[in-house]
Amino acid sequence: MSRQPGPAEARLVRRTMVRVALQSALAVAVTVVLLIVVAVLAVLRSQHDDEDSLLAAAIARADDVSDPPAGAWLVISSDGKLQASPGLPRALPDRQELARVAAGGAAATGDYEVHGYEYRVRTEVHGNAVVQAALDLRTAHHERDRLLQALSFAGLAGLLLAALTGAWMGRRSVTPLVESLALQRRFVADAGHELRTPLTLLSTRAQLLRRKLRETEHESAVDGLVDDAGQLAAILDDLLLAADPREEIPRVPVELNALVGHAVAAAEPAASQQEVRLLFEPGAEIWLQGYEAGLRRAVNALLDNGIRHASGELRIDLARAGRSARLDFTDDGPGIDEAVLPNLFTRFASEPSPQGERRRYGLGLSLVSEIVARHAGTVSARNVAPTGARITIALPIQGR
């Protein structure tokens, strides 16, 4: 069952409608302009061919100047005498062209502008005389202007229709997506609410247990349980915020050495079960502005990946590299298949194991890539000699 979209979804629908409408209108505008250019060029070429044919025919039938075609004038120069049709525009005839052709020059056609009007004039030898025919281009220009007006009106109508159609199609296409995203956000919110309650109870019980076992040999283990519960709650909050693009997650100063140290300590039990040693030597403080819970998720995912693939040792190195913090996770395992490396941070990337099964990397590394991207950093992986693999995170150091 669908529901009415909220304010955020309504804004998304409107933005998508406007974007699709503008894109459709732009596509139609480019198409219309190209069609107008092609149509005008074709019309102009056709008009020029017709005008040249009319002038050539007028000269070929020019026995005298008294009966030129409509919109045309004739000038005949013979034996030093010049005859012209009545109403010949001023500045015509072109006596220099007449003299040039009479002297044996080639026939020529040119355009002349007289008092704001254009005329096409052709001069050539006809019999024993030199004939110059002039054609008024106003009729052709009027036809061209009417064509441009008609094409412009048609183009504007097409733009409007394309914009309306694009907006309608955009709304129809994005509404199901918005409803799906809203349903997804509701699911994430409901799941987060349901998970937060048992986490709160777990944290409360762990704190009560710590009070009862204070100053006993079990106090440190209970302290770790309380810290883990708090970190799990923080990670859940970060997941909920990351799942909702409407929320702006606040950045806070994060000290990486402390964060990595806590994560390594929390991963010691899992590493011991796998008989893997975790090697990490904290150095000078390295601060950056970021999302602490998200960075903790990324470090935990890389620790889990390294522990699962290491043969006996996982080394974690953190150091400054220029204006970035570089965090390396190097294991002594069998390394990564070269064919898998380009897609290692794609969801559910896998590679064949020596036993013929496919070793999957799941969601962990893809989530690491997304978290690092949120911090404007980079993540990469490569094999190292003699055996093993190294995953490197580079994060820009800002602020402190």
C-alpha cells in the first residue's frame, strides 16, 4: 500500500521533475536548432539555385529590355549604347562589370545592396551584346523570414510540450522510487528502534554487572563489555544516519591512534581464536575531522578481514604521509588473486581458494570504501612479498 510522500520526498519529486523537464527541453532545443539550421540552409540553397536559373533564363531570352521577368530588370550594352528596363534600382547597372565582361571577362553573379534592399545581378555576353540581369530578393527574403517564424513557433511549442512531457514522465518514474526509498527509510528506522532497545538493556546490565564486580579480577572484562555495548550503539546510530541522505552527520575531532588502539584491543579475542597475532604500536597523535563511529566500523571491518585471511600475523601501521594519515593493514596470508583486485571493494567480491571454493569478501570492504569516501579519502589493496596482502587507507588530516 502506498503512502503520501512527506516533505522530503515531495522535494525530491519536484527536483526530479524539474531536472527531467529541463533535460528534455534541452534535448528538444538542440534538435530543433539543428533542424532549423538544416532547413534554412536547404531553403537558401534552393532559392539561390532558382534565382540563378531565373537570371540565366532572362539573359538567354533578352531580345530587348522591355519585357523582363517579374521582379527583374535587364540592361543591354551594345555598340556603346546602354538600354535598361524601366524602374531599374539606383546604383545599377554595374558599369564596371559590363565593361569587364565586354572586354572578354568571364560571366559573373553577385549580390548588391541598394538602400537596404538586396539584388542579385548576373552579367554575361549574349549574342553581340553584354546583358546584365538584376533580380529583387525581397520576395525570397520574405519567404525565408516566414519560414524562420514558423520554425521558431514550432520549436517553442515543441520545447513547451517536451518540458511538460518530461515533467510528467519524471513524476511517474520517480514516484515509485520515492515510495521505495521512504519504505526503506521506515524499515531502517523501525529496525534501529527495535535494536536500540535491547542494546540499551545490554549496556545497562553490563554497567550493573561492572558495579557488582568492581575491584575483582573480572572488572577489566566487564569494562570491555560495557565499551563494546557503547560502541555498538554508536555504530547503529551511524548506520541509521548514513542510511538517510536527508540527515547531515556532524563531524567531530577524532584521534586515530586511540581509535585504532581500542579497535585492536577489542579484536584480540577473535584473533586469538584464529591464532593470529595483532601487531600495532601507537605513535604520535593524529587528529582529523570525521565520523568516529564510521571510522571505527571501517577499522573493525579491516581487522576482521585481516584476521580471517592471515596465516599467523596481522600488522597495523599508522603514520602521517604529508597532509594525510596512512593506515596499513598487512597480513601474511596467501594474498589476493590479481583478477579480483580491481573489484575488491565491490559488494560480495570473491576469489577462488586453493580448494576450489570461492572466498568471498562480503560487504565489509565495500562499506570500508563508502566510509572512506565520506571522509574524502582513498582505499587501495595490493599484494606484498613474499606472501600476504596490504590494504591501505589514506585520510586527509584537517583541523587539529
